[in-house]
Amino acid sequence: MSLVVGEREAEGITILDIAGRLVAGTDLSDFRRKLEQVHTQKKNRLILNLENVEYIDSTGLGTLVIAHSAAEDDGGTVKLLKVSKRGVQLLVLT
């Protein structure tokens, strides 16, 4: 399944609904570009809805860290929503 990213806004917060796999490849490169676009638009309050993310590899994890760092540098924040048990284990381990 290819990575699909939907964007919506609620109360000044940008929500990215992500479905698929956050793994190295073209789809993840497109997702990074989407995050850069959001950052460029000064949308630094961001929720990443990971409810439909099947798998996250180390490159996907790095992308989440980059998004967090970029938002924090601008005084914003990135929150993760509906992270799978495996995803939580990966984040805790990291």
C-alpha cells in the first residue's frame, strides 16, 4: 500500500492523516516534502494521525524526528495521534 497523506485544519492546528507505511522510498520522500511545505507555510502546530500507519522503519522514524525538530525550532510542536503498540515500542526504544 502506498503512503497517503491527507491534510485538514481544526482550531488553528494542522492535522495530517497518514495511511500506509512510513518506510524508505519514494512515498517517504513525498511525505518529507509535504512536511517541508507545511513548515514553510509556518504551520508549526501539527498533529500526525498515525491510526492507519502499518509500519515505521528507521527512515520513517527519522522523518518524524525531523518534523518535531523543525516545529520546535519555530516555537511549535508536533503531536502523534493513535500510534500503534509497535510504534510506541519503537519510539520508547529510540
